[in-house]
Amino acid sequence: RVPRCCSISPPPEKNGQQKKASKPRQRRFLAKQSDKVPVLKSIDVSVIVSTWKAAAFVQRAIRSAFDSEGITVELIAVDDASPDTTFDALKHLAAKDPRITAKPLARNSGPSAARNLAIETARGRYVAILDADDAMRPERLAKLVALADRTEADIVVDNMIEVDEAGQ
């Protein structure tokens, strides 16, 4: 079966054309969980975070995932053998919140290896990727889940919003 895909994109300009960005936009997505993984119906989205040297800012990313409105979220963070205290920070957060699973990689293998381990652990109906230095808006995942459910899509894609350190 070919995966069905939907996109949440900015509205077209008045002339019917999409506004051209000055640089390529990164796409973010929500994907339906594989049939090979046991899915817990009570978890809507498994948010997966690959970390490397992210001790100073990963807590902000995790907080933004748990600020999601209208859905239930679990978070799986896999540390890619950071040489700093990132995994210690993840273990500390996981000890305080049962919705967080923290796993280490034995050696630095790159973000794809960390994400693959997180996906193997995920139990939600959908999987969403969140970078350790990013954050998401509270309504984002609920909108993506609603669109995926309504259209029976396997993958839903949206656009990243770039902001500076001041949040502008």
C-alpha cells in the first residue's frame, strides 16, 4: 500500500502562487506508527528527540512537546554518546516524569541511528521528530493528528517556523 500524505502549508498568495521563501524551508512531519510496533491507543504521538551535546537546551524542547494541547504525548530521547552531561540531564528528567524515556547510544552514530532507536521504542499512534534545539507550538501536534485521522493519511507534513533567540 502506498502511504497517503497530506500537508499543512501556508495559504497561497492572492495570485494563487505560494510565496517564495528566501531560503529552502525545512519540512517537519508526523508519521503513522508501523504495524510491527505495539501501539498504545492512549498515546496519540510519540515525540522522538535525538540529542548530542544538548544539555543546555533540551529541556526547552521537551517542555514544548508536553505543552501540546488536546492530545497525549510520550517523549523518547536518545543521546548520541554526548561527551557532556546531556544523558545525565535526560535521565534526571525521565526519573521525574514517566512519559519520558531516555536511552543512550554506546558510541556516536549520528542522528539517524538515535532516531531509529527511538522509533523502535515508540508506542504512540503517530511518531513526530523534534530536534533537541527546537520547540513546537502547543496546537501543532493536535492539528497534525486531526488532519491525519480525518484524511487517513500515513504521513502529515508541515513547515517549520524560524524564530530568533528572542522568540521573534
